[in-house]
Amino acid sequence: MSSPTEHPAAWARTDVPEGLGLGALLPAPDGYRLEAGETVVNDDGAGYFVRFGVRADLAWTTREVKVEVISARGPSSVLLTAQGGHWADAEGRPLPELVGCLDADVAATPLTNTLPIRRLGLRPGEYRDIAVAWIDVPSLRVRRVRQRYTRHPAEDGLEVYTYRDPLHGEYRLTVDGAGLVVDYERFARRLHGGPKTDEQVADVTSGVADR
């Protein structure tokens, strides 16, 4: 895969009446950062705005995730930190139900799918079962969720994966050279005509990838 890119990607949600998200995958001295925001309007007309950031190390393992939501209930937020598969909340209290989880998955966005895609490094035909710290939006409830990622042969210049979990079922994902989702079946699709080429995404952080 190519290096991370500072150019943001935009997605339209396809599972709600209105939803638009913008996110970026950024290099950091000790790894990578994911930064994103999204506005959603549900079937009942209620809406919310969510902003989140994830810090990952050079192996793409989550070290910190912060999610902030503004809704009719007012502002709310959650902060989790992780080290070696052990998680804690904002007050430093351990979260034993998340032991062994190496990825954070923020439910409102396809951006956090990049974390296991990059970390696992699957080849076509391979799959892995993982456990993640799944953060529901807008409730910010945190739970452990089992997920399976399966990589398939590339199609039309894009990588193809199947994602599956017991809560939501199975979905087909297409992914660009940076590991960012292009199309997420029944959930979101990339705007502005599809993925960037490898040449476009490689010019920002080639030094980070070489470390």
C-alpha cells in the first residue's frame, strides 16, 4: 500500500437520509493520526455532529481515541487510551472488557476501517478475526465487537475486502492505495470521483513509510 496522505477524503452516508463526513490520514512522529468529522440526519429528523481523532503507532495499533458528539442532548465525549492491548478511560480506570483489542472502530465513519486494513496486511484470499473497541455514535457506548476482514483479488485498480461482524452482518468494501475506503456497501461512498492514484498519495509521507 501507499503512504498516508494529508489530503482529506469525503464520504456521503448511504444508510441515513443525510450524512456527510470528511476525514484524513496523517503522519505523526511516532505513527499515524486519523482525524475526521461528520454530520448526520436520521430518519426521524434528529441530527448530530461527531468529531474524532485516533492516534496509532507505527504498527497501526491504536494508542488513543477521542470522540466528541453534539446532539439534541448537548455535547458529550469519550476518551480511551490503550497500551499493549490494555485499555483505560479518561480517568485512567482499566477497561477489562477490551483487553486484547488492538483497534478502535468509530461507528459513524468508514475512516477507522483503515486501521485493521493497514495493520493486518492481508494478501488476497486471506482473512483474520479480530476484536475491536467499538464506539457507538451518537450514544458513545463502548463495547467489544468481533470482526472479520477478508481480502479478495483487486478490481478496477481498487483493493476489495469483505467486512463482517455479528451486530451488522457482512459488507463489501473497496479500498484505495492508502487504505482508505472508497465504497462501503450499504453505508458510505467516497465523493469526488473515486480514489487518488498511488502517485498522488505517495508524495506526502514517503519518509514515514520508510522508517
